[in-house]
Amino acid sequence: MTSTTGLIPAPATLRDLPSVGGFVLDESTVIDAGPGTEATARWLRGALGAATGLALPPGAGDDGETVRLRIQPEDAGHLGPEGYKLYVDGDDITLHGGGPAGVFWAAQTLRQLLGPDAFRRAPVAPGRQWLVPGTFVEDTPRFGWRGLMLDVARHFMPKEGVLRYLDLMAAHKLNVFHFHLTDDQGWRIEIKRHPRLTEVGSWRARTKFGHRASPLWDEKPHGGYYTQDDIREIVAYAAERHITVVPEIDLPGHSQAAIAAYPELGNTDVIDTSVLSVWDTWGINPNVLAPTDNTLRFYEGVFEELLELFPSEFIHVGGDECPKDQWRQSPTAQARIRELGLADEDQLQSWFIGHFDQWLTARGRRLIGWDEILEGGLAEGAAVSSWRGYAGGIAAARAGHDVVMCPEQQVYLDHRQAPGEDEPVPIGFVRTLEDVYRFEPVPGELTPEEARHVLGTQANLWTEVMEDHARVDYQAFPRLAAFAEVAWSSLPTGRDRDFADFERRMAAHYGRLDASGVGYRPPAGPRPWQRRPGVLGRPIDGPPPNR
Ligand code: ACM
């Protein structure tokens, strides 16, 4: 691996071929797109056309003129649908994918080979030569689920920012966008049959500033939501980039925004839910959904609209951090427990999740939830996002359930990335770039048979302390680049990744991030404007507990 090339994530095989010369992109270059590769050709023309100023029209050119895109199972099929081979010599550039996604990932590799300026939106040096050195790459992902979760509930990210993150994901060969659309602090998706979810639920009057222990408040309204057309656009934009959008509607906890909009969804026999507003602070909220038929019908309506918008096989129903106190006090909830013959409130949560598992399964979809859905018995067919460490994922895989590994100790990118007081909001455990790079999604305890249930891995971006895209960039990068390599690149023999080699390649990658306008954390620490003096946080020093 050469540091000038610096491909990230590292491909399975990379050969520099100086003897075959290089390919020069110029006014004569055409893109020859075979069947099934038209969308990637459009993407390539858009991205490289903008950066180079070249037209890159469709066509079949002569020697020295053609970038050829093919789905070529005979050549790349053994690498799987996302695998690809990329050949560059003086005559042409050839991108062979096992399937359409493989051709797209090959195109992403090609852009990296062109250097940082290929990530700009307009040419910075008109007339410069765009040389791709002679190269052979053969590549395929380790995991089929290479995810990023973005919490747009705690702080709304306007649509433009979401589309930008989809581009950044694609540049890192990530392919699942877990869209956390609802929480106590905001409901972010238009639901036509329940308009108050956004009329009321998408705005809060003020916001806790910093960690939840902070005494500071940002005394201004915050909010926003995506219309159904916005969602269609996001889903289509993602699909063009071979990214699946998995929506999350969090229930039965993390639901105060919905209860503020429709008080009858809450435990009205325990508290007066009509006085609740969209929550303006952080933490685990006691106001959870009532386990009534009305609640089930209401959310079936929400999911009906969701299924129209999101073609994803998996639909995320949350299931995390649902305090059971109100259910313990509620005569309605207790009657339901008796009527269903359940042992306790944990089983009532399982019944809740199980209802939506059956409902989604009957409609050809699959339910996924946070690992708390294991408590009280996991619904058949459900998959688990293992966030409280590895344990939930191990238990689920051993019981034959599919798992996405996203332990908070390792891949919660809201946690600070260096010790000391310089980090903008010093919450959580210190997880450095190297820590994330050394994260291993498949626990050694699993047998190969059990390990097959690990669909992949996901980094999570919770946005309590990220009020704008600059803060999201700072927390996400450069660690998301390390995470992308964990998710994509095969594990070396001996399971030890070479961090020094990754750092050498990062030297080139920082140039790509700069050209893309990503406000990452520089290796030497935050830039002056990235520090945020006066924002109180609660540092947790020492190693993270492994639950
Ligand atoms: C979570 O972090 N509550 C899933």
C-alpha cells in the first residue's frame, strides 16, 4: 500500500502497475456504461465532471479514451454483488462489478485514485492533468451491513445535510443509513394521518445546552421535520448510492414528543399527559407509551405510511431504555399483563415489540430493535442492534437471531475522541481513532456458525451535544474512516490491524476530507473554533465498562 494512493477503506488487493502506464482523463474521455451500470455512470459523470470540468459523455471510445463500466459475473462474480475489479492502464479504465453495487464501489475507488481534488465541486486548476496511475484492485466487503446511525431527533439535520452525509457514507463504502427519526425531543417525519406528530412534536421551546448535568439552556425554539417528499428524495438519493435507509420509530420508550402531540398515547391513568411538551433535556424519560389497543392502532398507522416510503427489509422499532415505572403504577397496564398472562412489565415490553414483529413480518418486512428487546423474550425473526456492549449480540446470535454490532464502548461517535479538557463537549468514554480502528465486530466467543448471524456493524451518532453539522462532522471524522475500514476490509491473519499503515493512508485521506469540506478533528486536536469553552460536560475517565 502506498501512502500517496492511501485508499480507505483498504481494498483486499491493490497492485501498482507502473509498467502499463497510466490513463489520462481529458476532453476525449467517454464513459461506456453497460446494462445495469447507468446510475453509476451518471454519478461518475456528476462527481468527476464537476471536479475536473470535463464532459465525460456517454459513448464507446478508442484506446486511451474509455472508462468502461460492466456488471461482469464471469470476472468479478465470485467477489459477490458488492465486489469489484478495477483495471487502469494506458488504454482504458475498466470497472467490473459482481453486481451494480460492485461497479459503484469501484467508481468510489477510482475517485480516490484521482487524488483529493477529485472531491471538489468545481475545478481548482483548470487545464491540469488528471492522471490515474496504472493500477489493479480486487475488492469485496467483509460485511453486508456497514452502517451509520444518525439521530435527527435530538437535533434536526435539514435535508441538505442528510444528503451530504449520504455522499460521505458512499465515499467510505458504507451502505446502511439508520435514520433515527423520533425521540422524546422531536418527531421528524410527516405522518399524514397524524398531523400533530409534526405540528406539535417537531418543535421544542428550548434545549439543554451541553451534557444533561449542565445547568445551561439554549433559550430558543428548535425543530424541523422531513415531508414525505423529502423522505422519498432521501431514500432515492441513498439508493442511487447503494445505501439502504432503515428508518427507526422508537417505541415504547423515547416517545415523549409523540405523547406531547397525542396525550392519549401516554399512561393517562398515572399522570396528566396533557401537560407534557416535547422534552427539552437529555436522559432516560419516564413518560412511555401506554400498552393499549389505541396505541397499537395509532402506530400501525404510522408504520403503514412508513412502509410506503421505505423499501428496506428491516424496520427499526427502537425498544431501548423504556422505564417500566408507569406500567407498574397503571391499572390499565396491569390489567393488560393479567389478561395476556404475562409475568411482568418486561414481558409487556416483549408483547409490545412482538406485536409489531408479527405486523411487519405479515407485510414482508423484518423487525430490528436495540438489545433491550431481548429482555422478556425476543420475538421470532427479530434482529438486534447490540449497543450495550457485545453481550446482547452474543446472546441473540446464539439464539439464532441476526445481529448488528454497535457497542457504545467502541463505536458511539458522540463520545469524545481524546482525553483532556480540549474536547468540545467532553461526554462519554474516550474512544480514539486507534480505538475505533481496533474495534472487532465479531466476538471471539462465537462459533463460526453463530458468527454468521452478525450481519455487520454500525457506528452511532447521537446528537444531544451536536447542534449543527459542524459538530456532527467533528465527532464523526476521522473516526468514521477508521470504522469504514473495520466494516469493509477483511481482518488480517492474526486479527491484528496495522494502525501505522492506516495512519499513513489517512495522510492522503485528510486531503480528501478537506476537499469535501468535512470539519474533522485534526490529529493535533481541535482547531480554535472547534473548542467550545464554557459548555459544561461530565467527563468519564478510565476505560469504558464492558457490559
Ligand atoms: C441507545 O443508545 N439508547 C440505543
